[in-house]
Amino acid sequence: MKKKFVSFLTILGMGAAMFAQEAETAASSAAAAGAMKYLAAAIAVGLACIAGGMAVGKIGAAAMGAMSENPELSGKALPFVGLAEGICLWGMLVGVLILFK
């Protein structure tokens, strides 16, 4: 897991260096800013959805295990799954706000 995170940060660093070297004129800097906006929105939505999926997976598995032992817990477990799905919605909202700023 740690190697994947380091690889991800390396790739982001290389992308940032490429965009920094391209911004020489006003036209290319405006194009780079537009590209960075789309990249930032994609990262916000992507990471939020990955985190939300991981949270729903863990919470859902725990909720199913608890409901198999005590079926009366189903009403108490559903709000926690909904809260984990809310992470994805917040990521999408941040992405929309980035794009339309």
C-alpha cells in the first residue's frame, strides 16, 4: 500500500513539473490552468469515490455480520452505510465547484 501511495505522489509530481515548464506565454498558461482545473476535479471525485467505496465495503460487511446475528439491527446499520456513501457525493460536489468556478 505504501509503495502505491509513493508511486501515485511521484506521478503527480511529474505532472506538476510538466505543467510548470509549459506555462511560458499567456495563452499556454490559460490552457494549462484549464487543464489543471479538469485534473483537480477528476482527482477530487476519484479519491472521494475510492474512499467512499472502501468505507461502504467495510461498513456493509460489518452490518451484514451484525444482522446475521441479530436481525433487529438492520435499521441501525443503514444510516452508517448512507453516511459512507455521502463521501462520494461530497467529492462530486467539490468537483462541480472546481469546474464552475
